[in-house]
Amino acid sequence: MGQAITAMYEQGILRPLMPLRLKDRSLVQIQVVSEPLVEDTEREETLRVLIEAGVIRPHPPAPPRAS
């Protein structure tokens, strides 16, 4: 099954903006296509609106990485 998703790249981790219907430890293939750059404030506002509308859920912050 194929599906296109949007993800945020933060601190070395790709975080999908919507839940994925995958079994734990599923192997997937990923093709990375960067979206056009937008202003940070525009991106933050878009995320805020989508979260408030219940379209997406915010991810918990990533745990600190060991050095």
C-alpha cells in the first residue's frame, strides 16, 4: 500500500503530521521531496490552524539525544 504524507524534519527525525496505520517496526521506503520554503511564521500559523481544527495532532517533543 502506498501513501503520500507530509512530515516535519526536526533534530534528525522525520515526524509525520498525521498518524500512520503501520504496525510497529514496519519497514517502509521513503522518498524525500522538499516543499518550497515558507516563512517560519506562516508555517507555524498553518500548523496552529490545522491543530485547532483537529486535522492534525501535535507530536510530543523529542527526548534529548545522548551525546
